[in-house]
Amino acid sequence: MNLDLNPQETKHLLNALAVFEWVSNSPHEETDPSVDEFIQSLLKKLSAGAEKGPITSENGLFTISEEYFQEVFESYIEPYNDDIFWTDLSTELAQRDLEQKMSAKDLEALAPEDYETKVAKEAEKYDAEFEKNGVDNLFLKK
């Protein structure tokens, strides 16, 4: 299969590769060799015939330049991580509150959809608070 990509498509593919590599490797101490091989293969193909750009090569290893990756990080990864942080925090706190308000028996009797609805309703309270004040009013009780 041959792909004939225009510059805009190449840029989007490169962005997707950068995000894929980050998502695949960032939670682990060591990178996944199959991911590394895949990324190397595609970066090599994308760099062939291209002028000096976001793909660099050193000792036969292809990488996305630090500057380009920083742009991708700020445009895609950082906003995603930020959104997930607040969503997870609100959801975890809402689940905790629901478990404190309801007995284990009542929680087990709930249909999954009803449980999710109740959690979402509780989470809305935290969403509003965090949107207004961030973590300024969040304290741990000891």
C-alpha cells in the first residue's frame, strides 16, 4: 500500500504518531519495542524525500524534534490530561460520596445506568466547584 499524503495530511499523521507514542510509552518505565519499531518505520517513511522538518535522524534512529513534540504536547496531550484529571477527580469524589450516602445493599441493587446517573449528578457539584475555584477549597482531613 502506498499513501500519497499532502503536507496537511502528513502533519496530522505526525501529530497522531506523537500522541500515540506518548500514550503507549509514557506510563511505563521502559518503552514497548513493538511500538518503537512501528514509530521508527513510519518516521523513516515520512522523512524520505522531505526537507528538514520535524523529523530528525541520528545514528539511524528517527525522532520527532523536541520543538515539534512540544507543540503537539501543548495542543493535544496537555489539554487531554487536564480534562481527564478533573473528570477523574470529580468522579472519584462523587463515587465516594454516593457510597457514604447509600448502604452497600442499596448500591448493589442499583442498575448500572442508575448508578452512573447518580454518580454523574454528584460529580456535577464537584465540576462546578472546580471550575469556579480549582483546588483552592480542596483539603484533606486527617
